[in-house]
Amino acid sequence: MRPEPIISVDATPVSGSGLSPVADRVAELNARYKHHSATDVLHHAVTDPQVGRLALVSSFGAESVVLLHMVAVKSRDLPVLFIDTQMLFAETLAYQLELTERLRLTNVQVIQADQAQVAEQDPFGLLHQGNTDACCNLRKTEPLQRALRGYDAWITGRKRYQSKTRAALDFFENEGDVRIKVNPLAHWTTEDLQDYITENRLPRHPLVAKGYPSIGCAPCTSPVKDGEDPRAGRWRNSGKEECGIHFVNGKLVRGPVAAG
């Protein structure tokens, strides 16, 4: 059975937890684990007290099965936050159910936008045609920020090779001095990902075989031709590279955020 969408989330952030400032913990964690493998980084993040309360944010997209499998091996009850923008491909929704069952994940939480806000800001479901940033903020960024309140850190699937804005990605990032982002796959290549999927006999997203190496919402994702950048099908011809969940105060986070 599909998990029920979470419409409202406890807005109390994790504070008074006895943890040192985010910037200090990020520097210490990167120094401690800089020579570790992706699986080691993820497994330590789940248990390291310096990371704190942790969740995995997954799109259940083209490469998501790698981190989901790593989490299933280490801790099947780790919170997995899945943002259902209500504009996803039907294949993505089916894939989410398939992986949840196959990997026996016990704490997948479906996150959706506040329906009153959707009715007010995007009553006809056409906001993406005129303002993709506003649509992403309404349906993805704001719901995720609500869902992450109460967590000290979250795991992402970002990799350095994906775009120039991610070229200097570290395993651990300071997200606006609020929480830590953990990027276990930061140094992995496309070949690394495909090898892991093959070696562990993991099911692939059905749209990958149809030319979608990077999968987001259906209206804003198109197939990619041979030789194109894998993310060329996301917001094609718009100059947009990120949905907004990796922005702090409107600015793209490329590395540690300076305090002050």
C-alpha cells in the first residue's frame, strides 16, 4: 500500500540537541571521511553522532536505486522522503512502489505541497509554463523544507559530474548553518552507478530505456539524444539547471556556506 501523503509536518527544528555548529561538524566530517568510499560515507553518516537525525531525500528517479539500496542494506527504517509533485510520470510513481517493496523500506514518507497553496497559486496546473522556478518552489522546495524540519541532516544523490555547479561537491555540505547535506555519491561517475546497479541486480527506472537519463516532472522533462548532456532534458532550452532544493536564500549552494 502506498504511504499516505504528509500534508503538514512538525515545524520544530532540531535545536538544543547538543550538537556543535553545522560548519564545524561539516569540516570535521569531511576531514574524517575524505578518503572513504561512498558506502562507508553513507553507513557512517547513519551512525555518526556528529551527523545527528538523518533522512534520505529520494526522487525515485533514474539513479535513485543506488542510494536506496545502500540505505536498505544499512538501515531499512531510515526515513526516506519522496516528494510527489503531483506532476510526476506514472512510471515514477509505479517505480517508487516497486522499490519500496523490493528493498523492504519501512519508512518511506510521501511529501506533497499544501493543497490550499496549490489551489491559490496554480489552480489550473499550468504554472510551470510561465514560471518554472515558482512551480518548483511550490511543489518541491517548500514541501521539502517543511519535511526536513526536525532533521539535522539529509542524504542527497548529487554527483560532481552532473553539472558545473556541482564540480567541487564534498561528501558533507553546510546548508545555511541549519543542517548538513550528505552526498555519498559525490565522486562517482556514470560508470560507477551503472556497475553498482548491474552487480546488485537492481531494477532500473522504466523511462531510462526510453531515453530519459535524468527524470523529473513530466511537463519539464524530455528525452535526451545521443551525445547530449544527461541533464539536457531537464527544463530544456530554459537555462535552468536546478529545481531549487539545493538553494539557500535564493543562491545555489556549491560548497560549504560561510557563516556570518
